[in-house]
Amino acid sequence: MFTKRDFLRSAALASITASTNSVLAQAQTNPSWPNLFEAKAIAEEGFIYGLPIVMNYAVMYEYSVDKNSGQYKAPFNQIKNEPRVFTYKDTAVITPNSDTPYSMLWLDLRAEPIVLSVPAIEKGRYYSVMLCDGNTFNYGYIGSRATGSEPGDYLVVGPNWNGPTPPGIKKVFQSTTQFSVAAYRTQLFNPEDMPNVEKVQAGYGVQPLSTYLKQPAPSAAPAIDFPKANSELVKKNFFEYLDFALQFAPAGPEESQIREKLARIGVGSGKTFNFKDLPLEHKLEVGLGMKDGEAKVEKYLASGQKEVNGWQIGSWFGNREFYSGDWLKRAAAAKGGIYGNDAVEAVYPMTKALANGEILDGSKSNYSITFPAGQLPPVDAFWSVTMYDGKTQLLIENPINRYLINTPMLPTMKKNPDGSLTLYIQNKSPGADKEANWLAAPNGPIYIVLRLYWPKTEPPSVLPAGGGTWQPPAIVAAK
């Protein structure tokens, strides 16, 4: 019988280069090689540990390295303001936010720190600057909740920087890696509001610390030959990408054991050979270990949160202390939607199914969700319900170019006689009288994310995530 294991072995064999006879001979006498079972176990654990790191590298490559990627934004240390919200054409990041026009800044902190400046922003307009490093740790925030609406200068430094806080700097943020991203979110009230958003974006400043202090610049960091990356390449050469990325990420104390294990299969510092030199048999086991690791991530993503009325709610994102070596939680967070916010900044109830477990599918049913009168999501900024393709987790093309329903749209929506608000979730229009409340769904599997930006902390509240006094209402199928 041709088993699943045989199939996986054949698939792995097709995706790797056969080891030479000399390497095989070396493996028989080299005590540093792990045995087959060890190689599989290390690969499983290493995949879970490395998934967010590799995913982040792939996005960084497309956004700031490869000008022909189709997703390119700007070189390192130059901000790219997007005077628009994300649409179905944006495919580099899964589960993107389409509420707030983004400004993206990839930081190279090797030569010197970088100063981020923000302008004064009207108090009614939410904005945030999320600082996320190559480990996908959210190591700091600037914005409405974290620092207020006043103007200010902030310093972002690399993992090895230990200088004094320069005059004029309000706060110093330290990345755990030498490359980092700053994701700016600026609230858009309606399409006509875009010029106002652009004015805010024009006030976001970026400059090296030496320029800010009017001092001579230090020597430039050496040029890097970044390996080409895309979604297919990272699947085939996962550990090669992880090996490359780890050189820019000094190990934290909670990483010592996994880094030592990875070195045994030729990945990261301390290795005595390259991963590509592993014998063929070991590579086959590594492929199987990666499959098992991916299955664990998927299982955790499906069950690692609290289920509330069919919604999965949890606290997925945070800094190094938040994860504290829980690599499975970190991997599930990246897989579910990389670059998500800390729960105090935003909570993301998400679902692919009804409360009874039935999969949401726009080709089979129409659905609705009703918020009772006075029970809209409790937030200090805004909330939204966003529709994604259940297979790709990307925004979907639809006839009304509507990817979400959010707080600023409430004045244009129709409420029920009792004051409640019903959203219609379906592939075809619910009719002209209900179209203002229509969230267009794909003609197939559905993935829905409810975003609560700056959730209220006093009752009723969604906090703590999954255990708060406010709960999202269940999605129901049309009868």
C-alpha cells in the first residue's frame, strides 16, 4: 500500500537536490550529524520556531529589497505612504487591514539608530505606529493610545545599542533584530477624507540619528546579498531562509536550546556544516518534521483561542516577554495574520464557521450577524468586520468594492425597528433595500475578522481577550 508517509517522502525527494556520495560517506563517520529521528524532531520544532521569522523575511524582501516583486514599497529607512486602503490586489501580507491607509517603513538598524517623528494629530482620528522586529515581537507603540496625539520624536535602536537617550527624544524603542518594520495605521473616515489622511502621512518623519543630532554619519553597514524570496521559494528552502535571517537576530536567553538544536542540522550560528550538506535520508526526515510542525501550528490556530459564539478570540501578539519562548503561539499568530496588534491596541475575533461548527461557505448559504441595540463593539477608536477568502486569507474582489463594514459607515447603514444592526454576509446582493448593510462574500469558503481598535478596558469590554464582559454575536445562516 502506498501510504501518506510514502507520499510525503516522494514529495520531499522531488524538492531537494540529492546528496553526493562523499557527503553520504561523511555522514556515516561524522558524529555531529543527528540521527534520523533527531533530524525529524529538530525540523518539527525548528519549523514552529522559525515560521514567523521566515514569513517576515519574505515580506521584507518583497517590500524593501526586490523592486520587481510587484509589492515593493521603498528602500530601507525610507517611509512609503499609501494614500489608499488595501484591496484584493495586495497579496504580500495575509489578512490585511483595509480600515486604515498604511505607511510602511523597513528599518536597517545596523549602522545607527533611526529617529521617527510624528505630527500633531486631531484627537478624533486614531493612528498608531507598531514596531515589529524580525522575530515578530511587537516591541513598542507610538500613537493615539500609547503616546497620545501630540507631536514627538522617538528613537528606534538595534539589539546591541546601549547609548544615552539623546536630547529631544521622547522615548527609545529597542528592536531584538537588526532589521525591523514600523507599520503606521492612520484612520480613514470615508473616501472623501483621504486628503486629510495624506496630510497626516506627510507629517511622518524618518531620519538617521546622526542627521537628527547634526553630527557626521558613521560608516555605512556592509551591503547584503539578500536571497530571493517568495511564497513558493520559502516553502522549498525554508531552513536556508531561516539560516540567513538568524544572523541578524541575536539569540535571547529563551532561544538558547532551540538555536543549539538548529545548529545540529546546519542552521544558525555555531553550526559545523551547512544545511544543504545534510544527507538525503536526513532531508527526507526534515521534510516530514516540517509537515508535522505545520500541522501543529494549524491545530493550535484552530483551537488555541477561546470560542465565543463561534468566534475564536485570544491574545496572539506581543513582545518577547509576552511569548516567553512559546514558539507555537508565535507561529500560530503569524499564520493567522502576521503583524497583528497587542490586545490592548486591537483585538481580533475571527471565524471560519458557525457556532455549531458548520463551515462558512458563500456558495452554499447566506448569513447575517445582528448587534443588539446598544451593544456594538465597545472601543475607544473604531471597529470593523472584514471579509476574506477562506482559502487564501486575502481580500476578495467584489462588485461593490467593499471589503469591510466599520464604525465610520454607521450613518449610512439601516438599523432594524428595535435599534439593532444586521449585517448581511452573502455572495449576491441582498437587495437594494439592504445593500448598505451588505458585506460581500466569496463564492466559496469564508473567513471573517472582527477588529476592535483600542478596546475599552472598563465593562462592557472584550478584554481580557476571550474572557471579557462583551461578546460578539453569533453569525447565523439564512433559513
